[in-house]
Amino acid sequence: MTDRRSFLAGMFAMSLCPSVSWADAGSPAFLSAARKPDGSYALSGLSSQGQVRFEIPLPGRGHAAAAHPHRPEAVAFARRPGNFALVIDCVGGKTRQVVEAPAGRHFYGHGAFSDDGSLLFTAENDFDTINGVIGIWKVGERYERVGEFLSGGLGPHDVKLMPDLKHLVIANGGIETHPDSGRAKLNIPTMEPNLTYVSLDGTIVDQMSLPHAMHKNSIRHLSVGEDGVVAFAMQWQGDINESPELLGLHSMGGGDARLMQTGLAEHDRLQGYLGSVAYSAKKQLIAVTSPRGSVLYIYDTKSGKHVSTIKEADVCGVAMYNDEIYLTSGTGIVSKSDVSRETWRQSHHCNWDNHLIKI
């Protein structure tokens, strides 16, 4: 007798069961890529208590994923420079489709769905023309490439849907790369990172660039609050002893960015590198991770200052869920914290990768 899970998976795969939801995949709260003890890779769904709800094999190391807003489906992206993205049925635990970047492109590890789930936007590198590109994919039983537009800069790493549901914000890291050079950074002396805001057809409506003295501060990862404020985390590409602040806030149409302030000793511990960022508009808090410093820092957006530290070896993934802070580490830890203390932790036999993606 076919069990309910297998039945639903089959119905979902045939697009015959529109009522199938994330609850049928175990009601996960997050997605995270991981490396398993045998050296293989997987995408996992994690509950709000840190339990693994599903685990689906990946052909190589993953970076981040995009969760479909309405059906239990995820797109898992390869780590840069990778040219695969897997469309995963999270109920059946199977890969439905391998989406490949067009010739002359590679993915940057991040993507975002439109609010209705009909489109997927992917951050890409056109390494022949040295342009950042956002690919547009029509979402149906299969994913079909239907268009693209320029990202407004080089190295578009992260991309998020804005809360008005009409615009995207793009973290153009400013770094030129080419797959023939692996992960080498080819233009550090001339890099120009920016935040670019576009309508869903690619029309640029606003851009924010850092002062020239900070042009080596690569804007990498984003978290967008319900208030439309964008928190952006950076990675310094210059002399580590000259690293400026690495965390900022910006609003579309709002002019210059506002940088969060970190004390000297705490700043030095970051080693010029932030891994992930999560912002709560309700609590007016930002949480950022530094795997190099093995710390999660919490900032108060009202004062703009660092207010709390959580120490965790090789921490990188961070997310806000019900305005509480969740983190993952390369040592297999999943934990939940508030500003003052850790409230629980789970340990898993895996190495969680860079990002913890809220569903």
C-alpha cells in the first residue's frame, strides 16, 4: 500500500495536487546545504526546533537555496562558480529537474522567486562580456528560461524580493571572476560594489554605491525587513588592517547607506569577513556571522551599534524566524538565541554550509 507521503509526492510531480504544501514535507522552517560524514552533499529541511525533516542528495557542494512561496519545492544552487541548480520536490525527496546556466554563464549561488511563484530570478556571471546578469525562469512543471537583464554591476551575488513585491534588490559584489581562473578575483584594484534596485522587468529604479575609500568592500549578502529596509553584509578585499565597517542598512530611494558601528576589538575579530545576515524590523536587530572569527554579532538598528556576541566555532548560517535568531555552523550545530543568551541547540553529524534559508 502506497503511504500518504509517496502518494502526495507522485501527485505533486504530475501537477495534479495543488493543495500539497510545505506541511506535507514535514513543515520545515529552513533550508540548508550540508556536507555529510562520507563526503557527499545534501540539502536539508530543518524544523524550528532544529530537527532534520528531509535530506536530499546534491551532486556537489551547495551554497544557498530558494524556497518556492506556495508549494514544497526548492531550488538548490551550486557554490560559485557552479552551473547547476536543482529543482527539488521536498515531499518526494527527489530532484525534478537540473537547471543549467546558459553557455558562458555561471550561477552565484542565490536566487529569488516572485511572490506568486511563477518566476525565478537567478544571479549569474556573464564571464565572456564581464557583466552581472539576472536570469528569469518561468516556473511550471518544468523551469524554462524566458529572459534576463543586467544586474547593474559586476558579481551579483545575492538577490531578494522587496516587500512591495514589485522590485528586487541585488547585491553587486563588484568582483570580476572567470571559471578558467577558479575562484580567483580578477579586478580588486578597480572593483565597484553597489546595491541595485530593479523592477521585475529589470528597470533600474535606484542604486547605492559606497564611498570610493570603501570600494574594496564587496557587498555580498542581504536580508530585507518588512519595512523595506535592506541589511547588507560585506567582505573586505583589501589589507585586513584597513578593513572598514562591514554591515550596513539602506532603503530604496533613501540616499546613502548607514553603517553599523563595531568596537575595535570586536571588529578585528571579524577578519574583514561577514558570512550571512538576518534582520528583524520588529525587534530592530541585525544578526551577522563571521566564520573566520567564529562569532555571531547582534546590532541594535536604533543606535547603530554592536550590542551582543554569541561565540560559535565556524558559524555562518543565520536567519530570523518569528523574530528569534537561529544559526548553523560548520561543526553541525543548529541553535536558537535571543539577544542575551542561547535558548537551545541541536548537534548533527554534518557540516552545515554557508546559509540558513527561511521558508
